[in-house]
Amino acid sequence: MFTERMAGTIPWERVRRAGSKLTTPLHPDDYLSLLNPLWSSRELRGRIEKVIPETEDAATLVIRPGWGWHYDHSPGQYVGIGVQVEGRFQWRSYSVSSPPRRSGRTISITVRAMPEGLLSAHLVKGLEPGTIVRLAKPEGDFVMPDPPPAQVLFLVGGSGITPVMAMLRTLDRRGTMPDVVLHYSSPTADRMIFRDELKALSDKHEQLTLHELHTDVDGMLDLAEMDRICPDWKQRSTWACGPGPMLDAVTEHWEQAGVEDNLHLERFSLELGGEGGEGGTITFRNSNKTIDADGATTVLEAGEQAGVGMPYGCRMGICHTCTLTLVSGTIRDLRSGDEFGQPNEPVQTCVTAAVGDCTFDI
């Protein structure tokens, strides 16, 4: 019987090359995926190994990535995950909660089911072990340098603990835990993800101080109390992750103190904060359709308004499903403000807008 253990002893790249000569016009992946659906060079895939409940509304998904995955992400980064729901792939990004292990076989993401979240609820309550998902490589700069700073402050709200958990697990595994203060806000103790593990880490490391705030009882974090919670907060390198209003308040407080350079933020929603384009007429050449769009309307939205069958996935600039070829013209990335205008350049339509007239090949 063919087993995955046997697969590790076979030079599969040579098998694929030989297979390509025998399977034309079919791709050798079409046959190898019958043996193991994780064997694909067309896209990154993963298999759900376990779904571990953390709280009533949160779970950790243990994923075994397939070919093409490298276990060298930085603690705090996120990955894209695409899951088929009702016949269509839905994409979202989630922080990796497991520490990087180059010799590892799995990664973990921890997800909280949001009331309005179609995919998050499906991941927490409806996903079965064995499900094949699509993956996007780790990204993000909400990371800690190695070696870590001597003094660290984590400000966490709700599921914002997930990237911080990856950092703490890495520091613990490497034996490099510095002087850390962790302030964790959650509606109740029962809804605190990783609460037991965090308490165990705090007991293990004298230099790790854990503050819990149960907002249903104690109210929201009052940043005026920072001098009491962490008297030397202005000197600490700070990583903050949580709801948008919390991060807005933290940013303002750090700016007023003149220590904003010490602050690192991670927001869970896509922010198209870059300056919009000037807008223009967008032509979809093969569909023979045009539309006038302003500089705040993405190319994806403009195409849909024009009645073009636009490809899309995450609508967040993660999965690249929406990528089209720019035939002519210039577009602007609404995340960064950068402009691009090379002919035949691939463009992510969900995060770009027109700068003047432009034409796409669809």
C-alpha cells in the first residue's frame, strides 16, 4: 500500500518531470493529486489535521501544508486561507499562532467566530479534519526582532492575542523570554483565548507579567492608567493588536507621549489607506465593456458594475485570485499609494484603482 511515509523517500520532482511527458495535455498534478491532494505545484494547499476548541466561539486549526510551503515564517505574521463555502472559495487572513519550526509538519491558526463572519463561523464550527484548503504564504511586519528587545509591552484585545501568542511561544521555546508585560482585555475570563497557557507561562517565567481585564465587569482599558499598569511603558517596545477603536486610542496616547516610534500595530481588517487614483475610463477589452470610475473605486468593483465576470477571492489583496493583465494605462495600489503602469503587468484588481484611462485583458 502506498503511504505518505513512502512519499518522503521518492524523488518526486523527477517523477513529476517524467509524468509530464506521459500525461500531456493533462498536467502531472492532475494525477499526483489523486495520490495525495497536497501534491500540487499550481497552488499552495493544506489539510486540516485538527480543530481544537479554545473557547465557546474560538478554535485552533492545525493545518498540514503541502508542497511549496516553508516553515520559516516570523512569529506574528499571518497567512491567507481559502475554504470552499457553498461552492465558492472564501479567503481571509489569520495570524499564525504556532511558533515557526523548520522541522515541523504543521502550522496553527486560531480563529474567533464573528457574528457577521461567514468564513470565521465556518472555520470554528463547520470545518472537519481532512478538509483540503488553499493557503497563501506568510506575510506581515507585526514581528519581533531576534534577539528580542530587553523590555516588551503587549497590549491585546480579544482575538488580538493570536499573533502575540506565537511570539510568546517562540520566546519560551528558545529560552529568550525578556522582561515582558502583557495586558489582555476580554469581555470575560471564559472568552480569553489561551488563558490557561498564558497563566502557565507567567508562572514559568518570573519576568513575564500578565494583566487580565474583563471588560464586561471592569470596563474598557483606560490608557490614563498605563502609569499604574506598567510604570515604564514609555521605554518599552510595544506591540498592540485588537479592535480598531482600541488601536486608535493607543496610537493617539503614544503620539501624545512622543513615543510613537516604540509602537507596532496589527489590525485585522484591510485598510485601503493609500491615496486614491484620479479615476478614468476602464476598458475590459475581451468583454467589450467600459466604465467611468472614480479614484476610490477598485478595478474589481468597477468591472462588476460594468457587468464583467470578474474573478475574485478574498477581496483583501491576499489570495491573488482577482489578478488581471494590465494592457495599458496606470493604476494605483490603494494600500500603499504606489503606482504601476508597465504593459502586460499582473494587477490585483481588488486593491487598485485607475489613474487615468486604462485597459484590462478580460
